[in-house]
Amino acid sequence: MSLLAARPDDGNAAATLTADAPAGGAGPAAPCAAAAPSDTAPLVDPSALQNLGEQLNSAAVAKGFARDYAQMWDQRYDSLATALHTRDQAAALDAVLSLKTSSSMVGGLRLAELAGDLEEMIRSGKLALAASRLDEVAARGSETVDELQFSCILQKH
């Protein structure tokens, strides 16, 4: 699958990136690293973006994807919240699948898992139940974006 096919974002990451080639030609540099809390699954799994960077032979593109993801968080959340509040099942499913897929691609494990739970609720028509978890989605999304910005986007490689 190509990066453009995989990413619902605006596709401008490559235009704003700088090369992150490691010395010695040993392959792509890791896009970022994140510390895992000891008592739970990691909020952000750094190996997901590293793997994406390796698949694309470009850590810079993977890092740009993380940057785009962070910039689009509010838009993704608003799309999901609006669809759930208006009880638009098709739009809610589209929004939650976008959230789940993109969160997974950047390594946002907890948010991707939560989006997966919401997907099941939406598919079974339990939109009110899914809407009742929007505060949790907002909190988890903000934490994920903060972690990406701290560990990936703001780090110089």
C-alpha cells in the first residue's frame, strides 16, 4: 500500500520534511522514541513509526505523518463527535475508522484500541453508548498528541 493511499491527511508531509538519513547507510533512522508507562500498554509505541519509516525507506516521511496526525487531531475528534451527536452511523463509522487506522500507524496504541471499541459500538448501532465515551476519546487523543509532539515531532534526529 502506498503512503498516499494509507493516509487520509492532506498529503503535504513530504514537502515540509528534511532528510533523516543515518550515518553509514545503515537504513532509516528511527522517527521517534517514547517511554512506556510501567503499569499499562504504552501510550505511543515508537516501533510503529520506526517500522513505517523502514517500510517507506524514509524516517522523515514517517515523522511527517506523525506531525500531520497531531495537527489533524482536533478535526478527527470533531468529525467523530459531530457524527455521534447527530446519530449519523455512516459518518461515525468513517470517522472512527480514520481515527483507529491513523492512531495505529503512529503507534497510538491506547487510542487505537479505544477507537476499536467504539467501532464495535457504532457497527452494532449503539451510537449513544459510543457518544458517552467521547470524553475518554478526547483525553486519550490529547495525551497521544502530547506524547507524539514531545517524543517525535520536537526531537531533532
